[in-house]
Amino acid sequence: MKLLKVDTIQQVLEKMEHHFGDIKLDVELMNIEECVGRTAAEDVYSDYHIPDFNRSTVDGYAIVASDTFGVNDSIPVFIDVIGQVEMGKSTDIVISKGKTAYVPTGGMVPPGADAMIMIEHIEEMDSRTIAAYASTAPGENIIKVGDDVTKGDKLIHKGKLIRPQDVGVLTAAGIRQISVFEKPRTAVISTGDEIADPFGNLQFGEVRDINTYTISAMLEEMGAAVTVKSVIKDEYELLKSAVEAALGNNHIIIISGGSSVGTKDVTAKVIDAMGEPGVFVHGMAVKPGKPTIVGKAKGKALFGLPGHPVSAIIVFKVLIGHYIAKLMERENFKFQIPAICSVNVHSSPGKETFQMVELQRVEKGYIAVPLYGKSGAISLVSRAQGYIRIPQNTEGINKGESVMVELL
Amino acid sequence: MKLLKVDTIQQVLEKMEHHFGDIKLDVELMNIEECVGRTAAEDVYSDYHIPDFNRSTVDGYAIVASDTFGVNDSIPVFIDVIGQVEMGKSTDIVISKGKTAYVPTGGMVPPGADAMIMIEHIEEMDSRTIAAYASTAPGENIIKVGDDVTKGDKLIHKGKLIRPQDVGVLTAAGIRQISVFEKPRTAVISTGDEIADPFGNLQFGEVRDINTYTISAMLEEMGAAVTVKSVIKDEYELLKSAVEAALGNNHIIIISGGSSVGTKDVTAKVIDAMGEPGVFVHGMAVKPGKPTIVGKAKGKALFGLPGHPVSAIIVFKVLIGHYIAKLMERENFKFQIPAICSVNVHSSPGKETFQMVELQRVEKGYIAVPLYGKSGAISLVSRAQGYIRIPQNTEGINKGESVMVELL
């Protein structure tokens, strides 16, 4: 086994960038209504103008605006009604000065008209005449051809996380399917002789398997597919066959537990046995989460997470979440919450520290209240809404200081 | 049809609170790994201590701490090794002064020991003796029984949105299933003679059906089930039968389009025809989104959204999103993003205004940059990351002012 010094998070991310650059996802065509939460794998352009006809935004009358210039409540202008436009239908009416036609909201404004006067501002004198009581500017109450989107406009860019309103703009352009990145396929393997089915009867000394469940849920929340979930005893041969099998069909293998320097540490040995380059990170300067392993073999990404559930969650967020976003070429979409720290928080010398916090809403922002408890309590992470990162070699955070909270 | 004056958003929310208070969701038992994104329908307590035995957080030796008091690098103390604890196993070793046993990370600390000395701080003299080189405090490197969770502690409270780390704490307590609220069942009906299949060939004057797709996607994103998606011509009898059919099995019926005051407005009439109290909101002082209808009939919630897609999205966010969260008794979980507004933004007199913005990250926060374009462009909403609400009867927002951005 190679001896590697402990890296900072930044160094680990740079090594991952270097080694994992050639791991790529395939793309797949999907119906747009199934794309929410997926990431666009190509730029998408519009083949049409939106709208593709001049559309009224009000119920009213299509007019030549200059007919109404100078009119007001007491001095109306009288205009001849020459027809009405039906919703969803084309029209052969042509408007000229002194002529008008009724158009409902969303209906086509006939050629010749350059404004819509709202029905609230007219009076129907008889079936052939209206009195208009408001001066109306050219362009008023009309969405013109291409006002929203012009043919050839880029609607969605590669790397965009698709949200419901993006489905909206794609539908508006009549686009049925787009290319999205396939879901990264992942295998979650927990190791440890003490790990037991969490819902069975435990022998005294055994520990419930938390990581398989938590890590799988985090992967699915990020948009990855979990193809393998298994618990393996801390034995070299058993873990080796499990990892070997998982390498076939997955992009990412996550092994939790077995990455401390204890007597039964086999994760690093197994990763090294899978092929070159093997383990390239063994230990990360982060609290909690030091015993972290990152490696590559057979063109796949392999992570060894600490067995401790809280450490595993933190390292997942920092490394694997980051990597999955990279793999999907996803732009930074995860907002952090600016907040004011409620008390002084100390840092750990030489390690980046993750401090769990609760967020309290105040009028124009949030207060971040650090949560304390026995180090690494899973109950603490469940109570927390997020965490603050305190970089190594800093003094910590002062009460009243601005912080950025990453949501959990 | 009753004549109702235009309400403010706050008034609409209060009327909804009043009328919808008796609409309830059923609860269902679900396996915890399927609960992410669902809302807890009951408080959940732990039947166990976590951990349920004193657990070592390091690879090292279980000791009576006082054996090491005063020792250091040059003055070690020698301690007799009387055994070793195996991972995941109980032990019958008992530690007393001058005795020790090896315990791996996560292993059980034998009775009698009150601290763990890390393997880095000892030297194995022979198989029966170690030299300890560090003074170790009582309790050091041990998680004691119940340190994380005490039997009877509340793990999850009713109304909590379940996240992966909550699955973690539930697994840690051996809880297989919890009660969550069923998904609210919803029907999405778009009306309008001009509305056409977005992926077919449009007749000139027709408009692609955007709302069915966008509203359904927003509902699913919020955790609701969409059981009906349909497009109906703007005819009273057709819409009436569609709504009648949808009322049977759904909690919420959403009708988009048909809620302006145009000639073909039938939504309000149909809702009134379904039963008491019928429509109780007809018009909301919001820009965009004025022609909003809210009603109740046969114990179900009915909404008439503006046909315009952007208005429909805004009204959905403000009313329906809010209501679905209420229905699930979900605590406020949607964080807003505090930001600094980059320019002056004007308000619309007498209406609450929704200004779309893009968020730009700066060192310790975000800048909200208003996006402008033709009013109600769906492309604008797709480009936006969120919006700012400008209350009615305010002067607008000044450049440099703090704002809270609601994410889209």
C-alpha cells in the first residue's frame, strides 16, 4: 500500500479533477415532462417565434392607436366595429384608421392594428360602434411576434438543471424531447464486521447499518441511480469480489467503513488491487471525516468514506456531491444561505471544520445558531438545517460575523 | 355569479385558511428509505439508546484513565494487556487499574474502562504489555450509551420534511416505517378554445398548451400526485363534467385559463355549480396574476388560475404551493435567499408585484439582478432563479436594499 499524506479538501478536489476528467456520462433523449431534476446535455434552441402571432393581453378592441390620441373620459372618440376575432382562430379582418374589431385575451390582433384598448375603457354604442374613452399608446396591450422568444434563441443551456418553468418554456416552443445526461450509476457498499441489518435483532456490540440507507438516499436526492446496496464483512476477498462486480456497470463505487488505520483496514488495499492508478487520496484534513480514500480503477471513481455516519455524510457532501454535479456538467445550482452567526465558533487547528447549525428567520435574513452535542451525533445532523465550513488555519468565526450556510 | 371584490394575497390566504381548514390528508405507513421528500404525520420517538453500548471512537486501548495521569513522551506508564475486543462482538473482559485491552474503532469498550488511549500514543512492548505515552482524560475517545439519542427522545416531529439524514437517524434507531401524509391528489385542467397540443401542428391563432405541463411539474416537485391532466374547450357543459369527474378522487382541482372577465369565462360559474360555498375569491391584487379564483365544493379545494403561463406560475407559488404545504402540515422548509438588490425596482400601485431576478454570488452573499423583458415572458421565468415580492402600497425597492429572494 502506498503511503500518502493527508490532503486538504482543495487538494483532494484538484486530484479528483485530474484523475476523473475522462469519466463521462452518456446522454439520453427524454420527454420534457420527465426531465425535471435532470441536467441538460446540450444547448436547446427555439425553432419558432413565441408568440407566433401578435397576441392581445386584454379583452378589448384592436385599434390604430393614433385614433385615440387626446381622448379622455369626457371626450371620447367613436370607432366603427367591423368584426370580432375568435379565440384560437386566424382572422381576415384588417384594421385601418377609424375601424376596430373585438379581440379576447390571448386572441390574434388583426393586421393594421397597433394597440388594444381594454373593454373597461370603451362603451358599446350599438353593434357597429364603440366610444373609446382612453388614450392608448402604440403597442399597448399587445405581445408582438417573437416578443418572448425569437426563432433561434437559446432556450436552455447545457448543464442546466431542468425545473418546472423550463418545461414551460420548452413546451411553449413545441419541443417534445431534449438530451439529458443519464443518471450516474452508483454502488453503495458498507463494510464492517459489526454492521448489522438495522431492523433485525442486534447482538450486543453490533451496530445498525446506517450508511447504506443514508448514502443511497443522498445519491437518489442528487439524481443518481443506486444499483447496488450491500453490507460486506471486513475481509479482503469478500470486499474485493463485491467491488469487482460493482465496477462493471457503475460510474461510482462508494465503500463506507474500513477506511480507518485499524487492523482490518482493507478498503485501500482492495481499491489498489482493482488497477491503476488505484488510491490517490488517503486521508483528508477535515473534521469530521479524516479517514477518506479516493481512487480510480478501470475508468471508474472509487470512494472510501469513513464508517462513522456523520463523517460519511460530510465527506459525501464535500466530495461525492461535488463530483456528481461535475459529472453531469451541472452549473452551480445549489444556493447557500447567507446568515449571521449567533455565537463565537472555534476552529480545529490544521483541519477544515464543519459546524452544524440551525437557521432562524429574522426580518431580512437568517441567524445561524450552532448546534452542539457529542461529536458526530447523527441526531445532531438530523436536527441541523445546514453547516458552516470553517477553513483550516483560521481563527474560527466571531459572533455577529456573516457566514454562508450550506443546506443539508 | 356572485360579485366579489379583488382581495390582497393576505386576504386570499386568510379566506383559504377559513374555508379549507377541514380538508385533511390521510396518513400512510412507509418504509423509511421511501420517505425522502415526504412529510412526517406523527412524532417519532426512539425505543433505544444510541449507541446502546459504550463505543470506542478510535483504534486503541481501553484503560482506567487515572493510570495515565502525569505520563508524557518521556515518562510512560506500563499497563498489562488482558485481551482484545472484537468488532461487533460483546466482551467479558473487565478492565481495572493497571489492566487494558485492545478495542478497534466502533468496538465495545469493556466495563471498568473509562477512557480509550489512541494506538498512536502507545507502544506495544510485548504481547502482554503496552507503554502509554499520553495522559488521557476520563471519557476521552468514548461515545457513551445514549450520548447520541436517549431512549424516549423525539427523533422526528410531525410536519418534518424527511431528508436523507433523517433516514439516517431513523435507521440508527432501528425504525423500519413511519407515518407520512399521503400525497395530495390533484387534477390539472386547462381550458381555452385556443389551447392546442404543444407538440402537434398548430393552426395560425392557436397557442401551445403550456400550463398543463408546467403546473403538473410544479405539483410533482412539491410532492403531490397528478391524477388528471386534460385540456377542455371553453364551454360550460364540457368543463362542468370534467370538474365534476375530477372532484371524486382528488383533494385539489386546478383550472387554468378561463378566469379573465372575457365573454367565455366559465370557470367561476362551473365552480359555483359544484356546491357550497363555491367561489369565495374572484380576483387578487397581484401583478401578474389578477384573474385568480378560489373556491370550495364537496369538501375539495378548487383554484382557477390565469391562463397566462407566467401568471399561473406566480399564483401557483403563492397560493397552491402554500396550501399544499399547509395540507401536509409541513413546517416552513423553503429557505429564501437574502440578497442585495442591484438597481431600483418600481412597484405597481395597488398590486403586489413579483419581480423576476437572477442571483449572482459575491463573497459573503448574493446580488439580486432584476430581469426585464416583455411582461409575462415565459423565457424570463425560465432564466430567473427566483423572484422578489414588492408589497402593494410601497415605493418599490432601492438599489442596495436587502431583499429576500424566493427561489423558483
